[in-house]
Amino acid sequence: MKETDDGPEPGELADRLTEVFDLVGPLYRRAQRKVEQDAPIEGLSVGVRAVLNLLREHGPMTVPQMGRAQALSRQFVQRMTNDAAARGLVEFAPNPAHRRSSLIRLTAEGRAAITAVIDREHAVLRQIDGDLTDAEVTACIRVLSRLLRLLDDVDVD
């Protein structure tokens, strides 16, 4: 790859970023399958897991907020939220900022379920060889975050 003082040429950079996308898709799908293989213990689908994890990380949120945060349609998030509520993992609470859009929050059962899933995922991730440095992981997060921002204007509904 020919590089300038500022990095690779734009066309070459686009080719390299395509390699990133080519890896992210299969990685995501394999991770989904792994979650769904392991999650039957808690009865969680990947979609319900995503809802529970958002609530674990950010506290109570509305369905539209969760959809925007995960680039998922509001309708899909609503179905996952309804599934989680039917299992007693989340509950609907009044939203002082918006009467028609309830806040969704974790129940104790929901917190226990998502904690168990995250703990199992971390156990799997600890199996990675120690040849990745913190700087490499930081660079990976930076690149993926930049690519995500590039696509911020994509409508998911």
C-alpha cells in the first residue's frame, strides 16, 4: 500500500476499510449465534439481549431511544421490549418527558439475566490469545466508531 505522510491514499484506504466491513459482518453473525446458543439458559434472543444490555448500560430508556442507539427499527425494538416484558425482564414506567412514550427499565430478574449473559460472554472473550495490545483494541474501537459515524444518516425505520 502506498502511503503519504498522512496515511494511505484515499482509494487504498477505502479498500482497507472494505476489508473491515468484510470481517465485521461474519463476526457479528457468529457472535449472534453464540449468544443464542448460550442464552437459552435465560431465554434470551439476541434482540432481547440488546435491549437488556442497553438498559443495563444507560438506565431507563424509551423504545425510540433504544432504536436510535442500536440502529434498529422502532418496531423491532418494541417487539423485543414486549418479549422481555412478557418474561418479567423489563417493566414500563411513566415518562415525565413524554406521556405516550414509556420509559423501559430492567427488573431484578432482567438485571440477573443480562448479568449472567455478559459474564458468560466475558469468559469466552478471556480465551483470546494475549497477543492483542490495548493500543490495538483502542485503534479498532476508533476505526469502527468512525465508520459508524460515517453512516449516522442512514434511516433505520
